[in-house]
Amino acid sequence: MWLAVIAILIGLAILVWSADVFIDAATALAKKFNAPSFLIGVIILGVGTSAPEMVVSALAALEGSPELALGNAYGSNIINIALVLGATVLISPIIIHKGVIKRDLPILVVITALAAWQLRDGLLSLTDGLVLLATLVIVLGIQIILSLRESKSNDEEATTENLSGTEDNHPSLMRGLGSLVIGLSMLVASSQAIVWGAVELATFWGLSELIIGLTIVAIGTSLPELVASLSAARKGEHDMALGNIIGSNIFNTLGVVGLAALIAPITVSPIILSRDILAMGLVTLLLVAMAVFAFMSKRPFGRASGSTLVLFFVGYTLWLMQTANM
């Protein structure tokens, strides 16, 4: 038991440190290449912090439990919006920009609808997996092109500043990439240590494996997103924090589930459609509604929205526990 406690404590310490390294490296690279913070959040943070979901889902599919992969991906999406984003804006409100409303949130809604449509027949086939992965490539390409086009004027201003002699203050490319890889690796490893320690303690206390999987493991694989978003918001990188959440959900829905379907076709139980897909759709629409309201009213996406999202997470968790045996 004490080994589990030590793993959790050390894991938490490394988690916080690695998140700072990761965010600092991502911010430095964004400035070096004059890339928008939101784009860095979507591509590097969003995809990178989804590594635990990718590993868990791939292993689950290889070991003959592809439905676990599906539940892990969709459960993480719900947690990312309801808990991760909710907790982040409780601590540091986020300003919603026009591009998020016009481009990024609609893309997230369409992807969520695609996921629900594919599961209508109760089976996620090899073809469905290929469609998801192809869509991921297209969506990331659109995100990159439109984000860079939107920030063209800002890039020109940043380039002018660099020409005046500030470029030397940025770290080298190799150093920045090295810090990014180290930060991400430690972020994932420390998350896994915390999950292992928590599962050991839960087992010691007599909690069922199902409850452990629905709570500790699901939250544990979302720890990188949580700590990275909190660290980004604390450093004033609000676009990066929001981009992390949206990018992670896009990658989970398209990349993680698509890979699992390529490894093994997934037979979907009705409860996933009536509970998890429904909850994922509802929390996504709730996010869109609150973001649009914040943008139209010119208010930060702040504590009221964060409280609502966290309450949604609490409600979903209670729903999970009530329907665990269905």
C-alpha cells in the first residue's frame, strides 16, 4: 500500500513539473515560428496529451476488449470538457475568440455527430475506422491552414519584432523540441504512475474493478490534459488551454477510436449509445451554447460556466454508477 502512496505522491510532483516544461516548450516554439497559441494547443498539446488514451485503447483492442477502447475515448472526451475545461476556467477564465465560434466548435460538433451516426448499427467496422482516420487528417489540415491564415497579420508583426533583435532570446529549435518531448514523456509516465497507485489503493480498499475503471482510470488518462490546461491558463496562454481540450477531443474521437476499429471491429452495447454518446453530445452542445453566449456578451468564459461543466461531470459520474451493471 505504501508503494502505491509513494507512486501517487511522486507522480503528482513530476506531473506538475513536466506540465510546466511542456507548456514552456510549446509556447517557445509558437513564438519562434510565429504560430498561433490556439494552433499549438490543438496540434501539439491536444494530440500529445491524448497519448495515454491512445496507449490504453490500442492495448485494449489488441487484447480483445475493443469496447473498452471506445468507452475510454468517449469517457475522456466527456471528462475533458466537463472536468478539465470546467476546472481550468474556475481558476482562470478564458476569452473566447471569433475563430473558435466560427470554426473550431462547429468542427467538434460535426465530429461528435459523425461518431454517433457511425454507431447507429451497433458496430464500428474497419471501414468506419478508415473514415475516422481520414477525417482526422482532413480536420487537422483545415485547422492548420485556417489558423495560420487568420494569424497572418500577427505573424508579420512578430516577424518585425524578431528582425529588431529579439529572435536571439528564443531557444534553439532542437532545444525547444527536446524540452517538448521530455515534458510530454514525463507527463504521460507520471500519469500512468498515479493511475497505477490509485488502482492499487482502490483494490486494497475493496472497490470493484468496474468502479475503478469508470472513475480512476478514466480520470487518470485525462490528467495530462487537466494539468497542461491548468498550467497554460496559469501562464496566460488561454488559447492554448482551450485548443488543448478541443484538439484532444478531436484526436480521441477520430484517431483513438479509428485506430481501435482498425485493430478489431467493435460491437457496441446499447448503453454506450443511450448513455455515453448522449452525454458526450450534450456536454459538447452545452460548451457551444456557453461559448457563444460568452462571445456575444463579450464576457470571459469564466466561473459560472466552469461550475456548470463540473456539475455536469458530477451528474455523469452518478449516472455511470447507477447504470454500471446494465
